[in-house]
Amino acid sequence: MRRNKVDIITLGCSKNLVDSEQLMRQFVANGYTVEHDPHKINGEIVVVNTCGFIGDAQEESIQMILDLGEQKKQGRIGKLFVMGCLSERFMQELVPELPEVDRFYGKFNWKELITDLGKSYYQDLSADRVLTTPQHYAFVKIGEGCNRTCSYCSIPIITGAYKSRPMEEIVEEVRQLTTKGVKEFQFIAQDLTYYGLDLYRRTALPELVERVSDLSGVEWIRLHYGYPSHFPYELLTVMRERENVCKYMDIALQHISDRMLSLMRRPITKAETYELIRRMREEVPGIHLRTTLMVGHPGETEEDFAELLDFVKQVRFERMGAFAYSHESGTYAYTHYQDEIEPEVKQERLDALMRAQARVSADLNAAKEGQVFKTIIDREEEDYYVGRTQFDSPEVDPEMLITKEQPLAIGSFYPVRVTGADEYDLFGEVVTATEKP
């Protein structure tokens, strides 16, 4: 066990990652050495930032805590703390069941961890953090919470009502990050498109994106987790006209059947969904849409699923993820519906949906062969460099595997011609300076 060392383990989404990075900054300010690597756990303090969204994520978090509890018993680590969504949601159940944990903290009171250790929480560093991502990109959380009432979703139970960060605070955070070499910014929230309604009584996301895009050093802004209902169409104008706003929108649609959208308590119809997609692609030529879909929600029939499958084949999303419904306590669906669809049926539908998307993805990637794209270099592997285009968000989207014909600088941009493709990745080579993307 290394004295004066803290290990932070982050499970779940990038919003949790931002919280971990801010906590790490406070530990560093108090003189600790901090690592964010689950494979090198040997600190006198270990903090697990948990996910509690659905069953699989909860199980992963609990298993991690149990594994670390064993290491603590063996004297390999010192104190064990747990924070984040799992403990926010299930605090009363977890405390008696996991005595190996020294203390649990929720999603919002983790600052107390510092003071409970007898250390100082530095308020002037509250927006500062230790980046765990490569130095050229960062996640920027613009809001927390959710005011939607989707039947299946536990997020409002965990996070509470939506709370936007002041625009000036976000702009200043981005400005500070650019001075540290960050070029690419992933805007994240449980619901980006709600941003500003609580603070400014208006949808302020287009203005925020415009103001951040004006900052020197901001090369790319990418948007994650929008909501389809009452979408702020002014955002499309900003995206189309600003070169450093990626032609990319992550917007979770969940389903297309009107019957299922109603059961899910999603205030949008099939026709409105198709119109939203049409306008996005018409007003922002070349836009890449990422969506998330759900199978197995209570009440989903074979006909509903067939409609969803046909939707995927017709719309041909550039990026798509899917998951099976999880019957989560406290949600509307948990108290009003029976989880009657068998797990095997859910898995069959999920597999069929992803097979259809794999064919779509392979076709769309193949169509890019011969084209040249501005590409940022994330890392170097043994046989190639790994980069991404503006259409590829880190960790979740395809990557560009670039031949090692010349040395490339991590975090720099290069024009790369696509020479090949498969379902998920592109293969490319850097072109001469005269061949611009």
C-alpha cells in the first residue's frame, strides 16, 4: 500500500468522469498522489464512483466494491469510499450490506469526503480538475439532472430536477482548458436540449455553443444526449455555419412505434420523429446522427419491434446503440407495468437490431472510401496511429486506423484519406499538404 496515494475508479458515464476529475483535483491540492487506473490499485485511499442506471451497471459497481473489499481485508489498500449514482439511489440498502466500505457518498455530496479526511476543500478550484482523458480533449458538463418523465428511466430519481450551469461559468471553464492544450470539447448532460430553461427561461444551448465556438483554441465542439421533443432548431444553424461545431448530434429516440412512445411516456410521435431527422439532415448537410434505442419495454409486441427494426433500416443512422429494458424500482414502469417480456426475447430483439445496424454501418463506412477527412490523433499503437474525424466521439464511435508512413503528433490534426472500412472502423493514410479535407 502506498501512503499518501489515492486511487479513483470511475464506472458509468462521462458525467461521472467529470465528477471524478474534480475530486482528483482536490486531492492533488491537498498533497496526494492520484491515479485513475483500475489495474494499479495500491493506495491508502480508494474511491469508487459508481453507476446505478440499470441492473447490469449496478452489478458491475457492486462487484467492484466487493473485489476492493477483499483487497482491503488483505491489507493491500487502506480506506475504501464509494460515491456516485449507485449510492445516491440505494444508500440505505448498501450501508448494512457492505460494511467493508468506510463511508458512502451520493452523487452530489462527495465534497464532504475531503473534509471528512480532515483536509481542505478549495472552493476556488471547484471547476478545476485533473484530466483523465488525453490532453487534447475533455468532457464539459453543462447541466445536471432531468425534468423528463420517461417511464423506464431512473435518472430523475438519482439526479433530481434539471440544473443548468451558468453560461459564463462554462465559457470560462472551456477557456481555461484551452490554455492547457485542450482542443476538442464534448458537451454532456442528461439532456442538453433543456439547457437554460431553468436559469434563463429559454432554450440557451444554441447561444452557449455559439459563444464557446468563438473562443480561440476551440477546434471541435461535439454534442451528446439531446432530447427529441421541442428540439431547438436554431442549434442546426449554429452547427451548419460554425466550422468548429461538429456536424454530429447524439439524440436518444428509444423507439418509433406510436404505441410504444406513448407507453414510454415520450412526448413525441412517429411522424414528428421522422420530421426531426429530415430537418436535421436537410439543414446540416453531412450531419452524423447517433441515437439509442430500447427493446423489451413492457407492452412491446412483435409488431412494435418489427416497426423499430424497419425504422433502423430506413433511417440508416450513422451511429446507433441499443439496450434491453431493465425493470428499475421507483420508475413509472416499475409501478404501472409488468416486466412480462422474457430475457431471451429481449436479447433476441437486441441482437437483431444490432445486426441490422452493423450492415448499415458497414455500408456508410464503405461509402467514405477515397474521401479525405480532418482527423485528430488520439494515440499510437504498434502498427498504426488511431485517430477520429469530427463524426467520431471518443470511446463510443468508430476510429480511424492510420498507416505509419510518417511520425504523427498525438493531439494534432491531419488530412487523412480513407483507404478501407469495416463495420466499425475506417482505415486511412495521411495525404499531402495540398490535399485538404
